[in-house]
Amino acid sequence: MIPYFACILLVLIGLYAVVTKRNIVRIIIGFSLVEYAINLFFALVGFKREGIPPIITELGQSRSNFVDPLPQALVLTAIVIGLATTALMLALAMRIYEKYRTFDITEIRRLRG
Amino acid sequence: MRGMSPVVQVIARLLAGLLFLFGTYIVMHGHLTPGGGFAGGVLVAAAFILMSLAFGSVEHTERNSYTLSSVVESLGGVLFVCLALAGYVAVAYFFQNAATYGTGTPLKLISGGMILPANIAIGIKVGAGLFAVFLALGASRFVMKD
Amino acid sequence: MDARFVPLFVIIPLASAFLIPLFAKLWQRSADLIANAVGAVLAGLSVYGALSLFTGSQVLVYRLGGWHPSLGITLAYDHLTALVVLAVNIVGLCALLFAVRYLDHYTGRWKFYALFMLILVGLNGVSVTGDMFNLFVFTEIAAVSSYALVAFGTDFDELEAGFKYMVIGEIGGAAILLAIALLYAKASTLNMAVVSQVMAGFGRTPLFWLIVAMFLVGFAIKMAMVPFHAWLPDAHPSAPAPVSALLSGVFIKVLGVYAMSRVMFNVFGLSRANAAGFFNLLIGFGVLSIVAGGLLAYAQKDYKRLLAYSSISQIGYILIGLGIGNYWGIVGALFHILAHALGKGLLFLTAGSVEHATGTRDLDRLSGLEKRMPATAWSYLLGSLSLAGVPPFAGFFSKFFIIVGALSADMYWLAILAALFSTVTLGYLVKVANRAFFARRDREPTAAREAPAVMVVAMLGLLVLTIVLGVGFKPVVDRLVGPAANVLLQGLGYAQGILGM
Amino acid sequence: MGKRFAYFVMGFVVWIVLVYTLQYQEVIVGAGVALLTAAIFGRHLPLKPGKLLSPVRWFWLLVYIPVFVYMCLKANIDVALRVLSPGLLIKPGIVKIRTRLKSDIARVFLANSITLTPGTMTVEIKEDVLYIHWIEVGAGDMTAASKAIIGPFEYFLARIFD
């Protein structure tokens, strides 16, 4: 049970960073932390005690107690999506820096209401 | 971007090709061993990123590489959609494995029907796409201006 | 319609998203052609699909790769899907048509179209998919493209709004992913039909409610219901007008309302009878959205920002319709999805037209545009009458159905509130008409010319559809919206249609 | 052209080692991949391909390995003694050393060998000058310093690469 709670704790740490930090880059890092924590959680879902990798290495081999391969495939997809979002966030951060000459979100406040 | 010291440059020249080869190996054996199009594509992109980090580049070549890699990325995407469509046209199901109806032979490179070509398409797309992302982030001043 | 047509809703825009950059390298304007052709094909396909469901009532099920539902990904096309897909692609087509001239201000035309196509991929994908993880993936495809499009202008406001939208939106995406992980841990499958069967045997434990809550938070952020709405008033005005039309018109409804109702009703089998608390919560959020969105909209001075707040308020109507949870309430909510998609799409296009002509969207600096831009002005007026719920238009019937639903569920105060706030809607929408288009006041009319023909055609198309939907509401309700409401009301019965039992 | 061919052979060998089989499919695909690799990266090979064919150079490479291991062990013990001794037996500093190696790759191998040896670390290479961070800078005599650090390495590397 402990690893699951550790994941949730990691999510909370990331959320804390997203909510309280003023530097855009730190917000992005906090956000990545949330993402990794959830991916870790998802990967843990497929965990099996004394499981073996779901790979057939020899002809005609049949073994039981494979770990569930699906969560890993899903996590891989989620990682790819996370890569795309992180890249886009960084690109946005760079453009923001070029425009505003700062990474501090308290100084980037033109939109209100 | 500025280049790096001769130590990095020489080692990059030695290793980049091998990195590319290893990435291709991962892509090609996606249906036999762990890995596949995405993991291999990342390695392929790493080979190019290594070279351009070590040697640096001027805006002109960056722009050319960006154009080339975005075109190659689109081609990879089109190839992947075409492969998926092949199943649709041939046997009524999108992503149906159109080439073979068997389950593939373990440890045989050319088996498993369309999984290998699909992995290659993904490898091309990811490799070119990541390199384009790298260039866009490293040199966004001109890339975004278009 | 043959089930083979179902994946085309995803394949066609996906393929064109890759083809547009290639062809645009050869010839710049080919991006316009391809995108509009694809938009037309998709709209035609969705109309054809909806019409074919008019006659038959069976669910079209498509299995990707030919795999059985418990293993593979299933695509399902029922009345609810047909309704949402119709809204997406009609608004999408008009927005694409509008974009041809509107984009003259911008560089990087093909990037716009490629991203727009990816949004269509995401929205259509969310609508047709029958797999939980696929839902997440398509949600993210649509969301990521929309972040990029919101920041497309790369000016101060756009970048800030884009970043804010992105951070909040991705928190929502993370919540959905976490919910899916928890769901997978419990059900060991992600096919919606199979999951719903597992869920039927799963008690209302704390874990169940945790999953529901995570989904609710995720979808609430995507649909911008009031405590989670902070991003919308910045993001929607900052996007280029065609994108605002798509975002406000269908994006928040597909990713938020449709996905939420599909998951809550059909996968978890929640209904007014077995989870009254959840539905009351929806009504509470809905009322909050209506009140807060409506009042804040009234205070705005920016044309598009006012419309964005109005979207929050209208989402509230859809939410209370769903929250009432009886037949007429849901019919009203679904009809409002259609009516609001067309109406709000139209209003954002008029905003784009005004901005294109005058270069500003500050209501204090606009005046008397009706003389110069009659088509835009009258499109705006009629569209806003529809949204506010004036009788012959589509918006009237959706609100009417919601009120009927509230009355038949003995929620008189809700009916009164819904009716009351439709006058507030009329109030703030007329404020724009008054300031920008019709009032002469003390100032000279702003110098401007009528929008180019293509843009006028796009606006008139949506206007005509709004009127047609209002006047001819009966067949639409009988054949499309009613059955769609029944899809939601049948709850777990959804699985039987998919699994072919 | 020669570089490309050398790269092709190298890539092909690496491929065969990776797949560790001689099935004809793997061999054909490997040849294709090696060809592609050589086409893209072949011209970057930092060696004159003719040198790869010389058996003498390969022989010196074989000799170099035990020499390097010996030097490394010696330096390890030296640094370990400095660490363990009660007094502070270090006098760190950066020395500038001129090398007589000609080719880039030889200089890089020299720099890497120096870095891998405990107690010394290459900081920068500029043309034929190496800037080396050293744990105990000796007397101000340049030649003695260079002899102490790079002498043995240079002797073999010149025979391998130059």
C-alpha cells in the first residue's frame, strides 16, 4: 500500500509547486512531477508479486504469472503525451520570457477579471 | 548554438553513428524485444541532437534541418496512417494487420505483418519530431517567425 | 450507415493534419483548400450519419483491428454520439470557412490548419470512442492543440492566457488520468462497456466515489464550470476567432459535458434514482455557473470576453438539465448543446468579423456598426436572441425543455431561476448589440467595411441552421435528441448494445 | 568514400553483435541499416580509414590497454595514500602542457586517459596545448611535469593514431 500513498504524496508535492511557485519554470517542473507520479501510479497498478516479464523468449514456451503488460503500454502513451505537453509548455515559457523579460508570474498579469 | 570542446566533438563523431544504428536496431526489433518505434526513435533523434550540440550550428543550417525534419516527420505520420488504412481497405478494420493473419514467429525479423512497418513509421515520426522539437526550443527565434 | 464509416471521423482529419504541412511547403494556399475540403467531408459525413440514425435505431459498433471488446478498442456510434459529432463538424466547417479570410492577419497559416485538424481529431475521437484510455488520449490531443492555438497570436495576452489555460487544463488531464488508473486497478479493463458491467457489481464504496470525484474534477476543469472556470475568460478571447468559435461552441461541451455524462451515466450507471446526491451537486454547480457567469458577463467591456463569460453561464444550463436527470431535463441539456454550439459559434464569428474590420473588440470604442456591416450586425442580433431564448429560435426550445424538466421534477425554484436568468442573458447580449452595432449615441459610427463574402457565408450558414433548428425542432427532438437522451437514461443498458447482447 | 566504407563495416559488425545471430534476414537488414548509417554519419568518422587496416596500430592498441591499466592502478594507490595520510599532501593547480600528438582523435584519447587516471583531469584542449588540473603540482619545470603526466600515454598513442 505504501508505494501508492507515496505516489499520491508526490502528486501533492507537484500540485503544491504548481500552486505556490512564482517562477514559470518551477511551475513546469511541478507539473512534470504530477505527471510522473501519476504514471508511476499507473505502472504500479500492473505490479504482481513474483511476476515475470511478459516476454516470450523461446519457441513454444508457456509460463504463467506474467505481470500485466497493459499498464506499461498505457503509461508509455501517457509519457508521450506528457512529452508533448512539456515541450509546448517550455516553448510557451520561452516566448513569454522573450516578451516579458521575466519568468515571474506575479509580473505577468495583464489579464484580469 | 555554439559548439563544444574538441573532446566532445571527437567522441560525438565516434558515437553518433553507433547511436543511430542502435536506435534503428530498437525500432526494427520492436516486435521481438522490448522497445519499439518510440524508444528507438528517441535514440535516433538523440544521435542528431548529439551532433548538433557538439558542433553547434548557424541559423542557416538550423533552419534547413528544421524544415527537413518537419517534412520527414509529416511523411512518417502519413506513412503510419497509410499502414493503418491498408488494413481498413483490405479487411474492413482500421489497424487490421493486413499482411498476415498469423500471429508471427518468435525471433524472426520479418514476421508479424504490419507491426514492423508500423514501428518504422513511428520511429521516423518520433525521431524527426523530437529533433524538430529540439531545434524549435533551441532556436525558436526564427522557427516561430516562419 | 455502415459501421465502417465510424473511424473516418478520426482518420480523415488525422491524415489531413499530416498532409497539410507537406502540401503547404509546395503551395501556400493548398492548406486552405485541404482544410475546407476536409471540413466539408466531415460535416457531410456527420449529417449522413445523423440522418441514417433517424430511421434505424441500432448502435453502430466498430472494432479496431477486429479485436473483441474486452481486448481491443471499440468505437461506438449511437444517437448521443451522432448529436455531438454533428455539432462538432458543422461548427468546425463554418469556422474553417471563416478562417480563410480571417487568417490574413496571421503568419503560419498551415500551422493553424494542422492544429485545427488535430482539434477535430480529438473532439471526434472523444465522441466516437468506447474506451476509457482512448478518451483520455483524444482529450489530450484536442487540449494540446487548443493550447497552441490559444497562444497562436504570440502577443502578450495570448501567451499569458495560453500558459494559464495550459497549466489548469493539464491539471484536469492529470485528474482524468489518475481516475482512469484507479478505474483500471478496480476493473482490469478499459473498454467502457465491459467496465460498466464490472461497475454494476461494484458497491458504492469510498473508492467508487473517489473515482467519480476525480473524473468530475477533470471534466469540470475541461468544461469550465464555475469553481474551475478561471482559464476560460482569458483563453477563449485570446484565440483567433474561428478557434474561439470552436472552443466555446463545442470544445468545452464535448470534452466536458459529453465525456462526463457518458462516463457518469453509461459507465458508472449513476441515475437520479440511485445517486441523488451527485445529481444535486450537478444542479448546484450549474446554478453557480449560471449566476456567476451571467453576472460577470454583464460587467465586461471586451466583446469576446463577454461572450466567454456567457459560455460559462450557458454551460450552467446544460448542467442543470443533466442534473434534473429526467427525460425532459436531459433532452433540454442535449438540445442546448446543439443550440449553444450553433449560437455561440455564430457570435464568436461575428466578433471575429468586427475585429477583422475595425481592429478592436473594446465595446467602448465601437459604435454604430450596423450601417456599415449589416450582415454581421443582424447575424449577431438573431444569434443572441436564440441564445437568450426568444421563441422561434433554437435556444428557446432548449431552455423550455429544461424548465419543463424542472417542473415535472417539482423543482419550481429551479424553473424560476432558469427563466429569470435567460433575461439576464438577453440583457448582456443586447448590451453588445446596443453598444457595437445599433446605438448611434454621441459618436460617429466606427469606420469599417462589411466582412469578406466567405466570412459572411460562414456566419449566415450558422444563422440559417439556428433558425432551422428552432423552427423544425420537432423531428430533431423526436428522432435525434430524444433517443440520445434515452441513451443516457438507459444507464448500464449501454453495454448491451456495444457487446451485442 | 573510404570513411563511409569503414563506417559501414563497423556498423555492420556492431549490428551482428547486437542481434547475435546469422539469420539471412537479420544480415540483409543489418547491411541495409549499416549502409544508411554510413551514408548519414560516415563522413564524420574521426580517423583516416587507411589507418584502420594497419596491423601494427592494432598491436600497439593491445599493448596500450595493460599499460593504461597499470598507470591507472599506480595513480589509484598514489591518491589513496594521499587521502589516508594524516597530513594534507595535496597542492592542486592547473598546468599547461604541450603535446606532440598531431591528430584530433589522438589528443582526445590522451585527454580522456588523463582524466580517467585519478589525480589528474583535463580541463581544456586548445590546439596542441592541454590544460590539466593536477592534484600535486610539482616544481615549475614544464618538461618534467609533462613527462610525469603524459609521457607514457603519448608514446603509445602516437604509435596508435598518428
